[in-house]
Amino acid sequence: MTTVPSRFEGEDDEHGGYQLSRVLALSDGVFAIALTLLAFSLRAAPDAKAARIGDIVREQWPVFFAYALSVVVIGGFWIGHHRAFTRITRIDTGLLWINFVFLGLLALVPYSTDLLGRFPGETSPVALYAAVVAAVALTGWCLHEYARRHRLFRSPPGAATGRIFAARALSLCGVFTASVAVAFWSPQAAQWMWLAAIPARIAATRWAGRDAPAS
């Protein structure tokens, strides 16, 4: 006689059975839509002349910069989210709400990207973009930390693995948070400061993984 399982894999006993597959489908959908919306910032004026296409493209380099930056940012967040959820096997209400907040903040990236591309030298768009990225990074860390503390992973991540994830997320959060203050002094300097996220991430990862290899 075949036994039919009473619950799907990834459901939670206490909260009525949350399916991991539905959470991942929603999350991937938000990531896909966010990437798609970025392309809407790449537009020319309706009255643009074909003879001026080259000039129009050169004039819109801030828009292309903002687009490319956000593609990298969203891609990095997707990779981190994917890595976390490959280890998570149970879902509870707390994790669902943190994931909703994470996705809600992520959905602001296209809007802040559009403002950054159109007003690259203004304080408010630069500060807003930096604040959004910092908030998404911090929430991503909270998601991972919540899952670790509530034992929602398939197997508990080692101490070094937890430090590495935290170092990557919090170093990004730190750089972009600091750039918010810098934007009120110089929006251009704040944008150059974002490049520091790369060496900061590398240095933080090496420091966090000094006792064990990164996973």
C-alpha cells in the first residue's frame, strides 16, 4: 500500500504548511520584474532624430551607468538569496515577513535607478539609491540570520560560513550607508565611494573566513 505524505517538503508544522516552492516562485518573480523594469529607464525622447542617435547615447551615459550598476546589484542580491534558500528547508511566519520586506525594498531599486540616471548630480537621488541598496543588504542579512537562529536550514551553517555571509552583506550595507551622508556633501564623491564596496567585500570575506574556507 502506498503511503501518501501528509505535507509537502518545506512546509512548516506550526503555521499551517508554508510551501518553500511558492516562496521561491514569488521571490524569483520579483527579481525578474525588477530587472525588466530597469530597462524602462533606457529611453530616448519621442522627438529624437535618427541623425542624433550617437549624441543621445553619449548624453545618456549616466542612465547607462545607473542601469549597469543596478543589474550588478540585483544580480548580487539574487545570488545571495539563492544561496540562502538552497539551504533552507522550512518556512515560518517570521521568515515569510522578512522575505516580503526584502522583496519590497528590492522593488524600489528600479525607481531609485531611474532617478539616479536622470539626476546623477543631485543629492536626493544619490542618497535615495544608496539608502535603498543599504536597506536591501541589511534585510538580506536579517533573513539569513533569522533562518540560522530558528534552525530553518537543512544543516546548521558553520561559524565561518555565517561570518562570511554577514561580512559580505554588512560590508555592502556599510559602504552604501556611509555614502548617504557623503551625498549631502558631494553626490559625485558618493557615487565614486560605491566602488569601495568591491574591496570592502573582498577584505571582509577574507577576514571572516580566516579560520575556514568560504562556502
